[in-house]
Amino acid sequence: MFRDRFLARIEALLEAERGQLPLWFVACFGAGIAGWFWVGGERGWIGLIAFAMSLVAGGAALGQGLRSSRALVAGGLALAAGCALIWWRSEHVAAPRLARPVIVEFAGAIERVEHLAAKGDLRLALSVIDDDTLPPRVRVSVKADDNADVLLPGASVWMRARLQPPPPMALPGGHDFARDAWFREIGGVGRALGAVEVMRPGKGGGLDRLRDRLGSHIRTVLPGSTGGIATALATGDQAGVRDEDAEAMRRSGLTHLLSVSGLHIAAVVAAAMLLSLRLLALSERLALRLNLVLISAGMGALAGVAYTLLTGMQVPTVRSCIAALLVLAGIALGREAISLRLVAVGALVVLLFRPEAIAGASFQLSFAAVTAIIVVHGFAPVRNFLARREEPVPFRMGRSLAGLLITGLAVEIALMPFALYHFHRSGLYGVAANLIAIPLTTFVIMPLEAAALLLDVVGLGAPVWTATGWAIDLLLALARRVSSADGAVTMLPTMSRAAFAAMVAGALWIALWTRRWRWWGLAPLAAGAALAASAPVPDLLVTGDGRHMALLAPDGRPLLLRAKAGDFMRNVLAEASAFDGDPGALEEQALARCSREACLADIERSGKAWRILAIRQPDRIEWTRLTAACADADVVIAERRLPRGCTPRWLKLDRPALERVGGVSVYLGEIPRIETVAGRLGQLPWGTSGALVTPRRNP
């Protein structure tokens, strides 16, 4: 029978790939977590779990003893478990949130202090003391003044502050700050007004205090962005890097160097192993009686764990530390430990404790990079080409350089979909830049910085700090040079989740199988890439508060309603418009007529004329004038509530509408449509609630 032949064929394939099936268990577990974020509602979550259990039932129905049956049961259970875990986690961390901005005086206990050196601020995570009108936990920024030395974890403080709800996703497809705050149980964010009174001093010790003191020391001997980058390498704190230098690192594809991950953990572990092995080998008695490799591996493991704790246990660091420990265990047991199973174990550990990490760029980028490296080096042609052999030194060096190039190219290709999905941009010259930057960071900057910190104990670190500064300046010069080159960055508007999911699924299919059927993954990968590349650029962008609007000019440049918008908002609107540059001012364009009260712009899209009316001031406008202007416009935008008599021909986005749906992207093509933050988030607990804005049928 056909069914029997088909099952026999599947059994043969799974038997040949039996070593890869545990990897798919972890992939299904992650898919269950990711699916929870995607479907975004209780009915969808129940439906996803029901679908997973139907896979379990189908696998059980195939009969016992079949590998396909066990695979379906395990995959279905993993999918259901992933969805159930993140659902439970979201309910477990649920905390009250502010409904509106408030100015309050309150007492709080400092839980964590972050130094934002580039802005001259301290960011305090506070648990509110004896005030039921506020959320239990808030985050407040204060000026890093003379109180910085006493604002320590454990201190009790009294302050007056302006607090507001955690900021939502500004535009559809942007970064979701409200999601981050939800899983950190933060119910309000804001800034202190005036001085902060310390009622009880905080603790002087602890890893947080050590991290802060180390960062302050580094920034003292290396001021500016040089010290900020040195601090990031030592403690993982990137707050001291100036915005323009952080942007240069992003555009040049070098920003991964600032996030403590596999490169940094590997350098620390390797240095600890090498140093301990060399020192122990100086003793003939120890060398003859003890397994020095095993002892040095233990020293490397201790160094890796200590560095992970020091840098705050971020997702890439924890993943890299777990991987390093497994590699060291493999060395101790005399086995090869660098494999996709290592990556899968690291991912599973992270997801079990922090399942929400899967939605973040950090988790996705770090695991994608490591997986790409392992997969590429697992291909027989690449493995054979890079294998060690007896050959002259120039050929050996050339082969090593080619290996770096192949690895860098594979990583850049693997990371491009994630960078475009999260940041709307991807560097094109990252491979060449990393060929210089990675060896410079690994073999020059980090050893020099470690030596300088050790020599500071005896007061002899100054010359080494100078050399460290020169090396970091060279890294910054490289980043600036590459980032300013023509065509250094490719931009993409908001990518649909379907396109992103198709590319990830196709890439996983290629990475996790080893037989020829792995190349079936090229189909969804290509389909997702084509769908992402064809994504239209929105013609109109409106933030959820209605204050900021960007209208796309004919040359693709976003034109801002408020030209004096801050750098953050300018970057958000430019990225959502797939524009690599500084936005323009709407009031300076011939297509617009602006007054102090409003801007009126006339544009043409797909052969149809559109009139956009944007109210710029919160004050009331004379009713007759306003309603006449609304009736003459196709789209009306305002940060205030507009009267019911304001009825544009197609779409009205005033304060009540935007409070329901959040930020909006408007597409004025042949079939006009809108996308909203509320539509993207669905019924996720931190999302915008309420009905979607419904445009009039006949624009």
C-alpha cells in the first residue's frame, strides 16, 4: 500500500537522521514560545496547544516502535510545552502598570543601578515602599551628580519624579519596550525631578557594585567612547558608548563586539587555560603527577563563569558560557564537544529560565551566528579545505585567512534576515570589517585591557592603558570608515512576520538535517526573502501619541511634522521608512502648507491625489474652520481629541483612536490599507487594547 511505502520511506530517512532529532525537539520547544508571541491571544494560544496535542495524538496513532511516531509525539509535546511555559511566565510576572503619566513623591528601595555614562545619567530600578497608588516596581533616571556614590543597590531613597506607563511599540514592527518592561515587572518609567534624598545607604559590595566600580575606573583612565567601549568589553555595559559611535559600529557590522558573547567568553576561557597550563607546567612534579589539561580546563571554566556573572548574565553571555562549559567538559572527557547539540543545550537552558528571550534580537542573533559557523564548518568541502596539513607558512596563513572570510561571510548572510527584521537595516561590508576587527579585539584589545587592569593593582597600568586606547581608537576608526562608505547599509521597511518565519524555518531545515533533503529548506527561505524584499514602504507614519508624523517624499525621504523631534524618534521614523539618512522637515517642502496650527500636504500615490491634514498644536481651533478643513482632507491626524464633526473622507487618527490602536503605518497604494501596533500585538497582555481603527470604505 502507498501508506505503508510512504511510512517506510519516512522511517528510513529518520533512521538516517536519528542523531539530529533531539535538535528538532529544542526547535519545536522554541517554536511553541515564538508561536505564543505571534498568535497573540488566548484563543490563539489554546488553538496552538490543541494543534500540538493533535500531533501527539497523530503520532500515537501511528503505532509504537516507529521513529516517526516518537518524533511526532516528542515534537508535539515540545510545541505545547513551549507555548504553555511562556503563557505561564507572562502571567507569573504580571504586575500593575500606570494608566497615565503622573508626578509623584515616593520612597523606593534601589534594586539595580545602571550607569548611562554617555548621557550623564543613572538608571535606577526601584521597588516602591508603602505606596499602593504606584506599581510595585518602577525605573527612574537621575542625573549622575554627587549622589552617584551613595545611590547603591539596597539604598532607600525619597524622590519626586514624573512617571509614565512603559513606552509601547512606537510603530508597527518597531522595538517593543513595553514587552521588555512587562517581563521585568516594571510598571512605570520616568525621570527624577530635583535632588534624590538618600534615607538609608546601600550596600557597598556585590557584583553590581564591583561592575560599577570597574566601569568607573576604566572610564576614568580612558575617557569618551574609547572608555565606553573598554567598559563594554570588560563588564558588558554599553551605556558609555556615544550614540554616533554606536551607530558606526552598527552600520559597519561590528556592534556584536560590544555585546559580551561567544568571542569574549572564548578569549577569557582560552587565556585562563593557557596561562594556568603554562604556569603549572613550570613544576616538573605537577606535570608528571597531574593531568594539567584537566586542571587548566577547570580554571578556564571558573574564569568563564566569573566573567559571565561580572557582565550581568545577559542572554548571549549565558549561552556562550554554557557552550564553553560543554566544550571544556568535552576536552576533559576526550570528546569533541563543538556541535549543534551544544548550541541546542544552551538554547534550551536559556529558554527554560527566560522563555521571553526568544523574541529579542540578542537571543536570535547570537544563536544564529553560532549555528551558521558550526553548519558551514560541517560541510565536507569546507572542512576538507580548512583541515590542517603540511604546507609552507604562507599557504597556511592564506588558508586561515580564507577560513575567516568564509566564516564571516556565512555569519553575515545568516544574520541579515534578523538584522533587517529587528533594525530595518543590515551592513554590507561587515565581512571585510570583521576580518580586521575580530583579531584586533581578541588578540590585541582584550589582552591589553586585562593586562592594564592587573597592573593597576601595583600602579603600573598607565602605559598599557595608553596602548589599549590606541587599539580601541583604531577599531573606532575602522567602524567609522566602513560605516561612511557608499552603500555600506541596505535598508528594508517593516518585514512581515510571515516572511521572517519562512526564512527562519527554511534556515533551520537546512541547518538541522544532514542529508540531501535539507535543501528543501531553500524553498521557504527563498519565498520568505522574496516576500521581505517586496515589502512596501509606508507612505505615512504616525506614532501612538499623535505627536510625530512622517510623510514619505517622492524621493523616499521621510518628512517630519515636527522637525525638532529628538534623535531617537528621528531614527525610528527613518528606519521604518527604509531611509538611510536624516529625515527632512515637512514645512520646508513645496508639497505642504504649514502654519503654527497645522500642516496640509497634497501627495499623489498610484494615480490618486491624497490630502493629509496634521494638527500641530494642542489648543482648540475654531470649530467651523476645523470641520471644513477635515471635510476637505482624506486623512486627519492630531495628538488631541477632535470633535465629532471632524469627518475626513477616509481616515481620522486623533487621540482616542491612537490610544486604542497605537502607532500606525498607512499605505496609500492602489488598495489603501493601514497597519497598527494593536493589530501586530493582538491581545498580548502588554499590548494596546481596543478596537482597530476602521477607515471609510471609499477613500
